[in-house]
Amino acid sequence: MSEPLLRVENLNTYYGKSHILHDVSFEVGKGELVALLGLNGAGKTTTMRSILGLTRPRSGQVALDGVSVAGSPPHRIARMGVGYVPEGRRMFAGLTVLENLQLAENGRKGDWSIERVLQHLPKLRELSGRKAGRLSGGEQEMLAIGRAIVSNPTLMLIDEASQGLAPLIVQEVYRLIEELKQDGVAILLVEQNALLALKIADRAYVMDEGRIVYHGDAAALLKDRERIADLMGLNAGELAS
Ligand SMILES: Nc1ncnc2c1ncn2[C@@H]1O[C@H](COP(=O)(O)OP(=O)(O)O)[C@@H](O)[C@H]1O
Ligand SMILES: [Mg+2]
């Protein structure tokens, strides 16, 4: 049995006295696309922050390719090949698109140069001289993903890729995520739109109140419309197909 790329075991994370994550355990295999689903407030972002060392878990293990990293600082975890596309797409608003990409290149050798990212995202090339603060939501999401890619990660954590984007832009962003997967990058994808994520994921985990309450094949979960409706806080009838 080979070691998964990311193994999270019994994470417990607190904000002050509030116990947010309760014994969260899951895995992402090499090259696998795993969806992490759940309602607003379920603990998805906190899980990502705990993996990245941005919020230090009180207990539990995080291992990258068998190497324990729990308690390591974020820059060290990033250097081990973990890319992050944060919720809300934080970037340097006063810098241009190209400058944002240059800052993100941290010397990790790999297939994804700025040039290759721009080949895949022609819109970003057109906008390369524009200040990031003047981009639309969709353009910012592209830049946020582009920034994570140029560091040549083996694992990408993407938090709420589709949030606030027009449907056509969502399609473009998702096409890019699928290309990354085809390239062999493992992806942990957080989405509130469960249907969208399940269509491209291999496996899925569902969180509720800081706990993993379900895991299984994405295809199997995709057939369980009632559970998906539950996940998205909708009636089954409200789910468009
Ligand atoms: N910085 C913080 N301080 C205190 N509580 C927080 C903080 N960030 C998130 N929380 C709480 O932690 C819980 C999980 O939040 P979060 O991980 O952001 O959920 P999700 O990403 O699934 O919406 C929520 O109850 C939220 O209110
Ligand atoms: Mg969140």
C-alpha cells in the first residue's frame, strides 16, 4: 500500500476556547481530486488552515507523503509542494497580474512556468499589466489559481472556487481545475455547490459542525439527491440537475 499524498488524522482545532474541529481524519491520494463539502460554518476553511499551518491544530497529525508537518510554519508547508487558493482570493491589489504571478514563483522546479499558466489562461495574459485590485471576481479567481500553480504544487487546496462567479466563468475555472488534475496535481476542493464539485471529484467527504459525517465515491454521492440537497441547504425539488 502506498502512502497517500495527504493524510490528516484526528485533527482538533480551536479558536480561543471554541472547539471547532473534532477528530477530523481524511486522505487525498496522489493525483486524486477530493471534494470537501458542507454547509457554511461546517469547518471546511478551518480544516484547510489547519493543514497549511495557518491555524495551529491543538492535536492530531498532518502528513505529506508520509512526512509529518503538523506544527510546521506555513512557508515550510508551502515549500513542500502545497498550493493554496484562499476563500476570497486574497492577492496584492496594488500589483499587476504579472507581478502577482512573479511573486508566487518560489523557485520550485516543475512543469508550470508563468508562460505556461498564461497559455492556459489567455484572459490573464491580456490582463497581465492590470492591477489585481481592478479585476472582476472571475478574473481574480483565475489569478488566484494561477498564482498557486506557478509554485508547481503537488497538492492544491482550493477554497470555494465558484463563490460569487457568473456561470460561464465558473465553467472556465472548473475546466482549469480538471486540467490540473489531468496533469497529476492532487486537489482538495472545498465547495458549497456540492453538485458542481461532485461532477469532477473522485471521492468526497462531508463535514458538519466540525466533524466528518460522510465519505464515499463522488459518483455514488452524486446519485443521492436528497443528501446533496441537505448539503446545500435546499429541498430536493430545488436542485437543478
Ligand atoms: N477566526 C475565527 N475566530 C472564531 N471563530 C471562527 C473563526 N473562523 C471561523 N470561526 C468559526 O468556526 C466555525 C467553522 O468556520 P469555517 O471553518 O470558516 O467554516 P466553513 O469554511 O465550512 O464555512 C464556524 O462556527 C465559524 O463561526
Ligand atoms: Mg469557508
